[in-house]
Amino acid sequence: MFRLLLGLGLGYLGYVIIKQVARSLGLWPQAPKPLDKEGEPDVLVQDPVCKTFIPRREALRAEKDGATYFFCSEGCLKRFLSSDRS
């Protein structure tokens, strides 16, 4: 019984190692990344005020001089907009 459990454990460990190596080489299929509203893979964006990284699909947005800025909260968005005016 012990040999059976040991064999199953070692077999599973080998499977996990082979799977990780194959994924790192691009040989093992991975789940598709979630898409944002524009149909692009969701990425992390950095809030310019507090420097927090947030998923782009959850971020608040503001545009300035043709550039889009992303914010983690209303507070950071308001702080950015108020500093823009002064």
C-alpha cells in the first residue's frame, strides 16, 4: 500500500514539473486571458497619483492632452484633476 501511494505521489509530482516546464517553453496550452471592454487582454495600469497598479477594466479614466490616465479611486481622480487646474 505504501509503495502505491509513493508511486502515485511521485507520478503526480513529475506531472506537475513537466507541465510547468512545458508552459514556460510555450508547449502547454494556457487559459486565455480575460478581455477588457475594448476586446484587448486586460493589463495592469498605474495610477499617476498614488502609484497603485489596478486592472485597466476596473480603473477610472481621465484624458489630458490626448493621453488617457487611469485611477484606482475617485479620490485619486479628483486629486489629479484639481492639481491640473493649479
